[in-house]
Amino acid sequence: MKTALAVSALALACVLATAVSQERPAAPAAPADAAAAASAARFPSYDPRYPPPPGTPPADIFQLSQNYPKTYANETFPWMAIDFKAFPNEYLRAVLNYCLEGNVDVDFRVQDNRVRKWYHAPWLHDDGNQFGGGREYRHGMTRERMSRPFELHTRQTGRGQNWAVGFYNDRGGSALGKVWLTADGRPDPAKSTFPPNSVACKLLFTDAPVEQVPYLQNGKVWTANIYPDTNYNKPRVNREMRLLQLDVAVKDPRLARSTGWVFGTFVYDGGSPGKTVWDRMSPVGLSWGDDLAVRTDAQRDGVFVNTALTEARINGFLVEQTGWDYGNRAYVRHHGLGGRVNGPIDSPVSSCVSCHGRAGTFANANDPVNRGRPMAMAVFTANKPSEYPMDKFGEFFKPIPDGAHVETQDGSQFMTTDYSLQVTAGIRNYYQNLRSQPQPVAAEATRATRGLKAAAPVDLSNAPPLPRVDRDAD
Ligand code: HEC
């Protein structure tokens, strides 16, 4: 019986194969497809500790978009016609529209986008089980800094879990491919220089309820596989989350020879008259530098517009006016340090440019203990600006040039990853996971050519975990 079935299955397979080959006369497509399929399966999509339960429909399972292109289209980028210093809101809107085009139709399954493909950064699926922040299986979101009570709204009495997913356009995707698809399989941070007009967009969702954050009403809802609350040791469950913030980063060629990137952010405003969710995204501000010389109000808590800043544009209309009844309208209760640009879920002692400028990974590949160690991004021991140690200001707010290059921090050398913290975090996770295996001693090939005997592998299984790459220490 078994044999008969097998034979008929084989016969059927032959019939199908013939039918397919008749339909597809040209053979050359096959190797390219096979290569694409092989590379498509290379990096896992979600945290293996929290897999989808059996029977989950494939449409509910996140798939990493990892067919990283070697080349990219020559496009006209609408924001290039806009002066971001003079017209920050128009610039941000042009970038937002680009992030949404074709992605809204496919609910951000970005590889299915019919206008242009987008790509996810690999190795965010598994942080080594230290922080429970690996990509969840529904939408590929990673855990972000939690929102403390009252950070988002005066009615927010509880903590909010925040999770987010980011994606890069084809130019960004080409850089991801260079870093990750190497001959020896190890990521090469020195390849992480992003081409002009690389774009990254990030959707940030919260589980804070509408009753506590009224401007989340009528928003975009996703079900995500996250923790029941901010105790991250519990098993993950499916929960509804609401879109709160949307971040963008653009490698703008007008900033070549300085930071290279414009960072901007939006907050969802459920009470605004915009027709769609996307029309109701309200621009908080953008920034292309950290104004190292400006220390005015650096230790001032709360929300305000710092008019001394020259490398940021902030929308004053979102700044909370105490005592106003905002109803369902959005407002912000903090920015970054000294009024620098940061989003509602971000830490008030940092800024977009400050954290991302410190995207970098330990440079000495021959030091197995520190391999994958990220550069420190911010002073997370301070919870609010009034606690900020000003002797650290120069270190964390000095300008960092774009492009992969070596920077020194605390006497160690780091290879920067061109403002991409997803590249830094992926490299960190990759080496953290390797620690469960004995580490070959680097430069083994050199030893062999010199006739030296192989060195004993280094055991890092009990080494303290590499620091986390995250928006905060929690
Ligand atoms: C305290 C540090 C910190 C601050 C402040 C911060 N980020 Fe990030 N950001 C991160 C980390 C860590 C990641 C990577 C982790 C992930 O995406 O899962 C990241 C990822 C991103 C990405 C995805 C691409 C990339 O570069 O890795 C974008 C886009 C982004 N952030 C934009 C912003 C914007 C815009 C702001 C300011 C409104 C901002 N970030 C503020 C830490 C920070």
C-alpha cells in the first residue's frame, strides 16, 4: 500500500514537473531563482524560543525580507527637492509617503510590495535569551524601551510595552547584504557604509490602552506575540497593540561630510481630522546633528522648544501646555536631552542622532571576548535630564561622521556601522549566540602557515553576556 502510494506520488510529481517545464521554456531563470531561494532561507525570521503554535496560518507568520539586492534602482527621491532645514514637515511627509507606498496595501509584508521591495536587518530574532527581545513571530517586532507611567499622557497610570519593526529600501538592503553575506559567513561591519538615499522606516507599537492614552484611538492595530505585561520572563501571548510612533532615517547626500543622516519622527494623533491613519501621523521633528556647542537647558526636565539648537527642527504645536484639555489630541511630554529630537517612546536623556551616531561594534576581530561588543549609546544611569552627568555630554553629543570607520570610546576601538543600530545589534546577537560554542582562536590560518600548532579554542560559554543594544537599560 505504502509503495503504491509512493509510486503514484512519484508519477504525479513527474507529470507536474513536465507540465511546469512545458510552461517555462527558458532554463536560465532557474539558477537565479534557486540562488534567491537559498539566500531567502539564510537568516531566521523570529525568535526560536517563541515559535507560532502549530496550525498558525502562514499569513500570520512574519517572514524576514532578506533577498538583499546587489544593485538598486535609479529613482527620483521626492525629498531631494525639499530643503529639510526650511521645510522640515514637508520633507518628513515626503519620506513618510515613500515608506508607505505599496507597503500599506500589503500590511507591511515588505517583500510583497508591488512598487518597490524593502528589506529587514538580520539577526534581530535572537538576543541570546538575555532580554527576551527577539523578533516576535507575527510582525517581526523587537522589544523596545517601555513607556513609564505618565510619559505618554497625563492619564497613563501603567507601564506600556513597546515593540517595533524597521525596514530598509533597496539601497539600504544592498548595504545589509554586504555586511551579512560574506565569504566566511561572519558579518563585516566595515562594509556597512550605506549609499546615498538609503532610507529606514520603523513602526513602533504600544500596548498602553486607549483609556490611558486617548490619542491612540481609531489607530492602526496589530496583534503581536509579546509579554502579558512588562515582566519579560512570562511566556509570550497574542495581544493587541496600537501604532504610537513612526521613525524615519534618510541618508541625505546634502549631509555628506557631516553626519550623513536626517532622523525624523511622528506621533499618531487619533483626534486629528486626517482621513486615514497615515494622514493622522503628526510630525514631532527632525534632526541632522547634536549641537555639541549648545549646553543651554541640557539638564532641564519636561518638554520645551530649545531655540538655541541649530541642527534640529521641532514642532512647537505638539509641546504640552499644562492645564489644557487635549481630549483625544496628541501632544508630547518630553523630547531628548536639552530639547533635542527624540520620540515619545524614547529616553529623555538621549537623542536620535546621539544614539545612532554611536552605532558601532568592537573593532579588534582577534579579541574573542569582546567580539560583537557594541559601543555605549547613551548614559542610561540617568533617568531624567536633571540627573544627566554633564562631564559625559561631550562624549555622547559630539558629531560622528557617517560611513563605516573607526571611532575610539573609553580607550577601545569600534568600527561604526553608519548610524545603523540594527546592524550593530545584529552583530552583537550573532556573537552572543556563538558563545555557546567553543570559539576558534582568530588568525588560525596565520598560525598554520607559520607551522605553529593550533591554539585551544576559547570557551566563552560562561563569559558575561555582551551588553544589549537597546533604547534603554531595561
Ligand atoms: C537610546 C537609543 C536610541 C534612540 C534615542 C533612538 N534610537 Fe533608533 N534605534 C535604537 C536601536 C537600539 C535600534 C535597533 C534595534 C531595533 O530596531 O530593534 C534602533 C533602530 C532604529 C531604526 C531602524 C534602522 C537603524 O538605524 O537601525 C530607525 C529608522 C530608528 N531607530 C530611528 C530613530 C529615530 C528617528 C529616533 C529619534 C526620534 C531614534 N531612532 C532614537 C536606539 C535608539
